[in-house]
Amino acid sequence: MNELEKVREFVARLKDAKIHYTLQSVREALMVTVVSPSAYYEVEFFGDGHIEVQTWGPAHSVQRFSLDEVSGTIIRAVNG
């Protein structure tokens, strides 16, 4: 799966879960932002294939995740 396909797959998963998001271009990445009742997520997809997730809320952090990890985590957080 190339980098653009990762973004498209992530957005499709959010749409399927009926989760609102915004998409924008930042630095050298495409960023998807998602807000849940307890946290705010910035998910950045970089051209070299890595994904960074910055979370604001009870456990503020910046981490690298796979597409499946970030999708599952955010969908569970937003939908309960």
C-alpha cells in the first residue's frame, strides 16, 4: 500500500465509523484531525510511509503507529 492509499484507507475507515475529520497539508505530510469526547488527534501521513499521531487529552503524546493501530484506537475512542 503506498502512502496516498494509506490516507485514503484511514479516511474510509473514519467514514464507515461515521467519525468527522478534517484533512489538510502540513510540513511534508497530509494531516487528518479527529476530535473525540476525551482527546484531539493529529494523524500525519508522511511520504516515506511512516505515520505519526499526536494526541492531546489525558495522555498527551507523539508516537508512530501502523494504519491498523491508529484506525482502531481512534474509532474506539470516538465511538466507545
